[in-house]
Amino acid sequence: MKIIVGLGNPGRKYERTRHNAGFMAVDELAKSLRADITQEKHHALIGKARVDSGEIVLAKPQTYMNESGRAVGAILRGTYTTVSDLIVVHDELDLPLGSVRVKIGGGHGGHNGLRSIIEHVGASDFIRVRIGIGRPTPNMDSAGYVLGSFSADEREAAAGAVEKAAEAITAIVREGPARAMNIFNQK
């Protein structure tokens, strides 16, 4: 069983912000698999689906970004799975808007959601699907940028990245992370 966790902040206020790209990707995947992510459990909204013969759990932590690890730890304990079964989908400032990259392990790179997960699960070697949101202009605060909505000019690229991230997750589940990296990490 794979656990797919999209990172974001709950509530309408944050619904379409850059920081919620992970939530958006998990919603897109749920839509394509006809799954509902409505069960409240482990400090998250949870849904189950099948990809081929394998079961997956889709999750959107409701703890706010900075406490994502609380939910992820509870989900792993509650499903009797390990970090090796975890796929985390998140926004990435260090990638251009619209790009998607698959990565195994690494640090948190200043991302508070990843920092929290690493602290709570005691490991960083989980699979990540990184959705590029680009960097703010030099005079703009990073926190304000990630908590801001995509501009009208950015929406098409962001929607394309969310769809591509959902495809990357499916590829990871079906073919493994190495194959997904070969497909999605092209320049």
C-alpha cells in the first residue's frame, strides 16, 4: 500500500494558493481515480483508491502546513506502513512554475511541511513529487508569495503542473520512482 500525501493548508482562504499545490495534485488524482477524500482520520482528510491491483491511500493533512508531520506520522502508524511507502506531493520554490520533478530523499530545503514530516517520522528518505511554483520577485516576501494565489497569467501553467504531478504519482505507483524520474525529470 502506498500513502500519497498532498501538502497544503485547510480552508477556503488557502484553497487556490501556491502552497496548496500538493492538495490540488491529490485532488486531481482522486478525480481521475473516482475516489473521495472525505474521511476525517489521523488529523487528515483520507480516501482510498486502487491503481491496477494496488491499494493507495490519498491524504490531505488538516494540521496546516507547519504541522504536516503530525498527520503523516499518524497515518503511517494507523495504516501500518513505513516511510518507504510514503509519497509526499508539495510546492517547490526552487523549480520554475509549471515544472514537476520526482525525488527520493533529501533535506527539507526550508519547506516547513517537509521539515515537520522529517521531524515526526524520523526519516527523510521518502519519495517526493515537487511542483514548481517559481520564486517571488526580489522585493517580495517568500511567505506572502507561497500563501498567495496564482495570478491569471500563472493559472494555466499551474493547472498543467498539477495534472502532470498526478500522472507522476501514478507512474511511481505503477512503475516505481526510478522510472518516474526518467519520465518526469526531463528538462
